[in-house]
Amino acid sequence: MSFISLTFALFLPVVFLVYWLALGRSFKAQNVFLLAASYVFYGWWDWRFLGLIALTTLLAFGCALPQTHRKAWTTLSVVVNLLILCGFKYFDFFGDNLRRLFAVFGYQLDWFTVEVLLPVGISFYTFQAISYSVDVYKGRIAPTRDIVAFGVFISFFPQLVAGPIERSTQLLPQFLTPRRWDYAGAVEGARLILWGLFKKCVVADGVAFWVDIAYNSHAGNVGLHNGFWCMVGAVGFALQIYGDFSGYSDIAKGSAKLLGIRLMDNFLYPFFSRNAIELWHRWHRSLMQWFTEYVYIPLGGSRRGNKYAHVMAVFLLSGLWHGADWSFVAWGAVCGVWYVVAAMLGARKYRPVTDAPASRRDMVKVAFTFFMFVMVFIFFRAESVGKALDFYKSLWLVGPVTLALMLGAGYLFARTTFRVDRVLGALCVALAVGCVAAPKVLIPDLLAFLGYVFGAVMLWVEWRSRSRSFALEVMPRRRWVRLAVYSLLYFFIATGALGTEGDFIYFQF
């Protein structure tokens, strides 16, 4: 079941009403209902994989209970879960590459591969189960004996498919204590869902058309014209991947808030980062925190050994986590090199939660960081390393020109004295409204780029709200203005005027 389906639009209100009206007096009854609802949600894709998530749940739950030989039980839980993940996700990848390696030395390896359907969300709930096993072993949380609450912790439907990957110390206690109805929290949850749908259905799906054209048609052609379209596609993919994934996280967080559950902020305005270090503390925070806690620190962190080698190990594993392909490994390597170079050059380690967000005087740094993000994510989007390199070749001239334009725009934005952000925001909104309202036959070319216009609107709104938890956290006091904003967002989402509806990108991971 997808967040952007009619089925979920009916499913969530039903869960919400039963959860609070019929079962609001008993949190244990709510847990039983949430567990059943989560399994229905997950089984909507393929009911055969319900046994897999149940096995992961029972394994992590059971291995945490014994008080003796705790290291052995923890090892068993971690190893088996990793074997299940690798079996489904990497069997063909390793088998095919092993066969190619033997072929280099003249041996024909008698190897067969099995096309295995990847269970949706397996990377996310497996990592969550592993974190629980390790946290219990480390004494960070006591093992729970409530199998229902633990089952909900592993399968909680808002964040089951694409995260955030929650720590047991933060999420599990919420299922072990009563929840109280909070009207303000429910309103905030509804706003999060609305903003997440806007990011996904309007921005991400709106630019997908040009992204697909650029990566499928223009890569490898070195001419200036094709280089321009490749850059349009590369910038579009940055908007697409952010709108798609952060949109999912917003919908997940909002759905959880409707049920009285708090999920972590998986994205904290990453496009307004001032260097690579800050970016990777704002982008997919739950995954980076997981790798920091369970890979980087056990390797020695910054206290033991070479910290830069540990950083590279984290990024390489992160790349492999995203997909069983060398292009993802290359993406992880490039991201790691970018991070390490920034650290060696003395980039400041901004703390996204406590430090002040970027200001207008930081816009040159922000522009450079965004350009680097666009460039490194070419490996992420390309179908292979070879195609990614061909894509880079087509940008040999357009890339530097684009960087110069971005830096120049950042410099001008930082130096202007009038409220240029408001002027740009009003212009973007006017363009978006005008394009939707105008007949398609009059401005077909402009309509084709409407996703980019809405991408600019998204960035402007988030820039104005960058000190808040999310973009719509604070709304105008006047009711008619709030209703106008809600209606406009709903209109853009419901009309489907910006492109073809598609699944979330991170479903494949």
C-alpha cells in the first residue's frame, strides 16, 4: 500500500478513527490494532513476505530475552538478520560478479542466479531489528517482554517501508506507555502529510519527465545542447530525490503524529547546508546515525585508527546498502571522498539541531554545496558506472558554467539589502498559479517545466521555515489565509497536472 494511493487515503482515516474512538482507553488494545493494521498495510504489496517480517520480529525479540550468553544470542540475531538481508538483496550481485572474476582468469564458473523479488522495506526494518539487539546487549534499553509492542516497533506502518530507521530507545517506549489525544499534534500531523504529498506528487513527479529524458537520451553526447539538457536532468534529479524521499518522511511523521507517536526528523533542510559535513548530518539522518553508531564507532571512530578510513568505510557500506550495483558503490565512494576532503580542509561541523541555520551571508557556501550534491548524485541515478561517466563527459562545459551561475546568484542573494527572498517567492507562486490556470495549448513548453517552478516554490518555503521543524509548522493566524493555503496545496496535489504518479524511489532499497 502506497502513501499516494486511494487505498491509503481510505486506510489512514479508518485506522485513525478506530484507534482513538473505539480503542482510546487501552493502549494495549491500540497496540494490537496497530500491529494488525501494519501487517495489512505491508501485506497489501505481497502477503507472502509477511512471514519474513514476522521471522525478523521473533528472532530479535527472542534473542534479547536470555540473561546468559548474551553476546552469543546477540550475534545470532545480527548474523541471521544480515544473512536474510543479503540473501534477498545481494545474492545475484555477488554471484554475477564472482562469475565475471573467474572469467577473467579463463574459468567458466558453473553458477546460476535466481531472480529474487526484493521485499519492500527489508533494508529498513532489518536495520531497526539489529539496532534493538545491539542496544539491549549494550545495556541502553531493557529487553521488552511485550511481544505485541515489539511487533509494532518493527512493523509500524508509517515508517515501515522507507524509514526513518528508529532507535529502540526512542520509539519502543512509546508503544509501552499510554498515548493521549493531542489536537495540536494532530493538526501538525495533517500539515506534515499535506506538505509531504506536495513534495512527492507535485515536485518530485513534476520533474521526473525531464530527469528520465536526460538520463536515457542525452548522456554520452558531448555537444553543448545535450550538455544543457543533462544539467537540467541532474538538477531535476536533486529536486526529485529530495521531494520524493523527504516527502515520504513527512507523510510518515505526520501519519504517526495522528496516532500520538513521534518519529525523528529524517531531513533537516539539507539543501541549505554550508559544507559536505553539514549536508550529511541533515540528509537521511536516521541512516547516517545508524552507521555512525553501529559501524563508525565500533571501527574506532575518531579515537582509534584512521578516522578518514572509517568514514570511507561508512560511505561505501551506505552506497552498497542503497543498491546491489557498482554505481551505488561508486556513489558512496564519491560521497566519502567529498566528506573527507571537506573535513581535511577544516570544514566546520555544524550541528543541525542546535546551531543556527544558514543565513543569507552563507549563500555562496550553500550554492557550492548544492552544486556538489547535484554532481555526486549522478552516480546514484545512472544505471551503471559507465553511463554515469558518459553523463559527466556531457557536462564538461555546462557544469563549470552552471557552478559559476550558482555561485554568482548566491553572492547577489547574500549582498542584496531588500527582501529579495519574498520577491522571488511571490514570483514563483505567481508563475505556478498562472501556469496551472492557463490553458495548456497556450504555454505547452512552460507547463513542461512546471515541476521546476514548484521545486523553486518548495525551496523558498523551506528557506523561510528553515529554523522550524518543518515548512508548515507555523501558519498565518487568519483562518481564511490558512484555508487558502491548504486549498491551493490540495488543488495542486489532486489535479495531477504535473506528471505521472509513481512509486517512491526508496521503495527499491
